[in-house]
Amino acid sequence: GESMERLGGYEWLGGEIEATLLLVRAALAGEGISWAGTEAKQLLNQRPEERDLEALLDRAHEAISRRQKGWERGLVQSYAEKGGRSMERMHTAAGGNWAPNGTYKGNALLLLAPGSKEFCVARDVNARYCSNMEVDFAFGTHYTILQKENAAKVASCIFGFLRRLSFDLPKPPPVPDFQGIATLNTGEGPRLYMVHGIDGDFMGEGAQYSTMAPLLAPCNSAALLFDEEALAACETIPALASKYLERVGQDYYSRNPTAPLVMVGYSFGCVIAHQMALQWNRFAP
């Protein structure tokens, strides 16, 4: 009986509220998930016009600052505003009954977080649109899967996946990043293009993957940036995927176009990465 208007199970509460809840989940792990769940239930019992964002930001700041130093109230608000804008735009782009317009027939890996059982439905959903998908489990929750020691487990799973595909390539020549792409790690392996979650990676360029990327050496890891150009392109999921793929094509063919190209997505970014892979299969040389 739960509404699926929002990924994760309950109705969409608006970009800045959702970004505030996400921020606490990511900052405080299990405690943050519990806090956000309680807050969400209270907000859902209120009419939209009764929901007090400023009061929520005060409570979020109090919850985080009790456990972590350096979190000023203005920083929490800044993240909520930036993340809220990104989340609202991408939620709108994925609104209605949108679904991928094809099945990806290449190799795919889905990593699930054992601490977030509500996302296990993604296994069956993704299997409809990926005909050759492996499933593995990492550590932590959906919101902390790329943090601290959890990142090492994710990197290990990706390495195993790449080894099973027998990726072994020479070192590509050094090339500067194209606009909208930030290289996080260089090496002799495949070029990994990493897509952010629904928040647009509002804590910094490639911040969501900054811990994991060095652990994927010798892979070349690069983050796709949800900048102003991407924000403008984000009318639909295919449109955003097309914009990102335009960047990927320029970057990839300037480096080593015989190297394996791997799309990586985190959370909502998996939807975008899947659409990018479908478009690449259809239109790439």
C-alpha cells in the first residue's frame, strides 16, 4: 500500500526537504536513517503548506552537529538548497510512468546494500532492463555504501566484475578533462564514467566517489558533473543521459578508444547510467 511516487517508498516531499533528509541519512548512517524516517512520517501527516523547512533544517543541524564537528547551520542550508534544486529537477524528469525504452544486452553489475532492504526491489526491476546482470552485496546502507570502509567492498566487487570480463589494457596517454567531467583517478585499466545520485553530488565535484575511486586503481575513474549545462538538459532522463554521453564520447575518443568503457551509477544514477548504455549501444561507432 505504499506510494511509489518517491524512490524508497513514500510520496515526494519536495526537493529541499528530501535533500535535508538525505543529508542526515548520509552523515549519520543508521542513526540518520532512523531520524529521517521519523521526520518523514511527521511531514507526511502535515499538509504541504504546513511543512516548515526552516524548522526541519534546525533539527537536521542539531542532529548532525551532536555527532560531527564543523557542521554550521549555514552549511546544512547550503547543501539542502543545492541538493534540493538538483533532486527536484531529476525527480521531475523521471516523473509519471517513465521507464527505460529498451533492454541493455551487455554485461551489468548491480550492487545492493544489505542495510537498506527497502531497495532490494531494485533487483527485480533492474533485471527487466538488463538481460545479463550480475548481483552482489556490498556493506552498509544505501546512503553510506560509498563511504569509508564500505567503499573498499564496493571497489572489490567492481574489480571482480572487471576481471571476469578479462579487462587488461595498456596505459592511455594523459589527456585534460573535458568540461563537465572530473577525473578522480588515473591508471592503466578501463575508463569508468561515474554518475551521481539524485542529489547531483551537491557536496562537491565527484565527492560521492572520492573515497572509492582510488581503490579502483589502476582504473581511470571520472565523475560526470551535474553542472548548469546538465541542469538545463535535465528535462527527461534520456535527455540528461544524452548530454552526459556527449561528454563521454568527447573524453573517451580523445584517450584510448580501444579501452573498455564502463558506466557506473550510484542510486538514482543507475537509471541514468543504464540509459547512457542503451544510447551508446545504439549510436556509438
